[in-house]
Amino acid sequence: MTKCYQMIFNGKMQGIGFRSRAKGFAHRHHLTGVARNFPDGRVEVIAEGDEQALADFFCDIKHDFRKNITACEFRESPATHQYVDFSVDF
């Protein structure tokens, strides 16, 4: 089943390559979506795809950035299919 995960990460998230690593993980797991910075230092990641691939993607991020993430807001919803690839907004 195709789902959408919206994740907002708090902590030292900007200036550490987080968005580009998230994009690499998304490609590895065949996900679509976007990663973007918020002005307040948080980073939002929206990813769509297979439920197991999304879970693996989330685990990769949490493991790779465990020293940087202080909190994560997480929402799951049905996929919108609005993304063709995974992109990084600058």
C-alpha cells in the first residue's frame, strides 16, 4: 500500500548535509517526495511510497542523524502521488 510520511525534524539539522542524505536514502528505497528547510532551523521531509520502504527510510534517517535529531513530528496519510521524484528545495 502506498503511503505518505510527513516528518519535521528538530535539532542541529541545517548545514550538515541532511537534505542531500535524505534524498540519497529516498532514491535507495524508491520513494518520491521533498526535503526542505524551515527558517527556524527545522527540516521537513515528505516521502511517499511502499509502507516498508518508508519505514526503512525513516530508520535510515534516524540512525544516520541520531546525534542531531532532538525531536521529530510525524504524520502518516494516504499518498497524494503529487511527486515524480524526490527533490531538495533550497
